Amino acid sequence: MKLLVIGSGGREHALVWKLAQSPHATRLWCAPGNAGIAGERCARNGAAVECVPLGAQDVPGLLAFAREQRPDLTVVGPDNPLAMGIVDRFMEHGLRVFGPTRQAAQFESSKAFAQGFMERHGIPTARAGTFRELAPASRFAASLGGRCAVKADGLALGKGVILCRDMAQADAALEEILVKKAFGAAGAAVVIQELLAGVELSLHALCDGRTARLFPTSQDHKAALDGDRGPNTGGMGTYSPAPFLTETELAAAREQIIDPWLRGCAAEGIDYRGVLYPGLMLTRDGPRVLEFNARFGDPETQVYLPRLETDLLEVLDACARGSLAALALSWRPVSAVCVVMASAGYPGPYAKGQPISGLDAAGALPDTKVFHAGTVRSGDRICTSGGRVLGVTAWGVSLEEARDKAYAAVEKIKFDGAQYRRDIAAKALGLGKPDTPA
């Protein structure tokens, strides 16, 4: 099979790496890809992955490329092209594609839509309101005592959420989003949610419109600094599985969240084919959905795929065809940890073009894979080209072993200004505070 993967981050590198292992994969393109993706090869025939200089949001260009090359399956990684309707455009031209349509992608592209959907279909979530004007938004925040999450309605690269613990912070967040337009059009409206206390987890489910297959748990680390301090980022690291849900509790979460979501989609005529990724808070009153994402998480994908035993290509193709019920997912009994190495200043302004050393040494360590995110090849060197640069991932029989292997690999990699959290998986290992508001 010929495959096209759209995107350029660590998530896409993990997808390419896993898809290239399939015995069905004979040719693989990635648009636009990155320096690490360009080094992957198909296991079946040794064919190098080809990076195509087309941006993930260049829907006309991507469609023209796909119509010429006729990939058997296209896998869309990032949220923006999904919200732009790339799946609809590909399907109109008879191209099989993995990912939700524009209508289905609203679960991520509009937090207001997702919040309303949850309320209509009895999916447990936080008390919330949606607002376009400052005064009523401030009054609602005041009704929560200022303890709230202020969220830009639209897509904001995973950074459009401001956590507030008093009215001064809430009013400042509302001013930033609604008045100063810090997130542009994404902040034309805000969703204000009560600030829930508990353990935050990431759930993932593969869906084909009728059937859902739930992944094991993982836990992301959104804050930039150790101890969950600093501004929100796209994700500074993750691990899987997370020990905060038993198998029985995970099954209950499916019954309370995934099953009513599937019924709601059927009732509203939403044919959802792709990944549903609910961000979950485990509260004293049970699980609550904070928000939905309509694609694989980043960096969650980097810890899920090393654990996945089932052929990823077969699973994604079944989702696109609507035949997922015939497949089960099998997982290796290991733990995995991903530590994100970022550029100095991220998630704010950062420099590009810093040479990276130690990649070969880190990659040679056992049970380790360095996934590239913001990298580019310059001559014979690989340099930084983004905020999140690398996702250094390792796995082992225990979470502690996986954590130690990941940080051993991190220590071998150097670039000017490299920053990373040193407490990934600390909560699960009892080294950090287990209850964090999000």
C-alpha cells in the first residue's frame, strides 16, 4: 500500500515510524515531514520515506499531490487541516483518508460545540458557559469565585487555555482573549469552565462511525516547568499507562463517556471516523471531560505506538472503511515515557537553527526512539526549527525503568538553550503532588 501522512511534528514522526513497520506499506510520503521522518524506511522493501514540501494547511496542494500519486490511505495528523475540511475534499475525489470530516472535527475546532454536545447527551463535564462579550463572561466567572479555566473557542495550537484561581486572573484572561485578541479569531468566543481538582488523564479511542476501540491511559504534562508551573504548552512529556484508573474504572469511563458520545453522534448525524481524544479529569465525583480533541495527541502518540502490537496500518484503514468491529487492539505489557526537549523560550518566542548533537548516541540506546518534531536538515547537520524539538521516548517493563531510559537518552542530546521537564511521570511514581487542577 502507498501511504501519505500529513504533518511535521513528533506525532507524525511516530505515525510514520509505526506505519513503515507494516508489511503492507510499500511507499510512504509525509507532507511536509521533518529531518527525523526523512530518515525512516519501509520495513517491507527498504524504501525511504519521502518528505514532500507541502504545508499541512495547503489543502489544494495536498489534494493535487494525492490525485496525482493516488495513495491507498492518507493519515491526517494535525488539527488545523481537519478543521479546514481536508477529509471532505479528499473523499470528494474518491481518496481514502483517516480523520474526521469538517463537521466531525468540530469536537476540537469549537469548544462551544463540544461543551453543548456533552450537555445534550449527558456526558459528565464541568459546569460551563460560552460567551462573546466581556461583561457577561466576567459575571459567570464571578459565579465560580474566579476559579475557572478560560478557553478560546477555536484552535490555538494547544495553548488557548488560561487557568485562573481568582477574579483578578479571570478578568485578565478574559481581557487577553476577548479584547486583546491574543489568539486571534480562535478567541472570538470563550468557554469558561469551573476549575476541577483531581488527576488529569488523556483517553484515546479509535472510531469508524459505529465502533470505538479504547486505548490504555496516558498522562500529559502541559505546563512548561517542573511541578506543573509556568504557561501551558502543546505538551512537555507523557507516559503510559497511567496508574490512576483500574481496568474496571476504565471500562466505567467508556460507559459514561465514549458510549453516550457514540449514541450522540448517531442521533445528530455525525459520521466520526478517526481518533477521539478526550482530556479527562478524575474528580471525587467521578470522571469529567474537560475537552475533546479530534486527532492523535502529541506527545501521547509517542508513548502509545511503541506499546501497540496490532498493525497500525490495518487499524487506521479499518477506521476509514468502517470495518473496525472486525479488529481488536493488542498492547505490549510495557510502560513508555516521552520527554519533550524544547527550544529556549518556548512556548513564547524562540530561536531556530541551533545545531543538535548526540542524536545517534541517544538513538542507539536499547528500547529508545527519538521522535523529531521541530527539526530540519542543514547541510550535514540537523538543527532546531520549532518550539518543541524532540520527543525522547523509551520503554521498559516498569514505569521507573522507562523513565530512567528516557532521561538517559535526553542526557546525550545537546543544543543551545535546550529545555525540558525533569519530572515526567513523577506523579505516577509518587514523587509529585497527585492532585493538580487543570
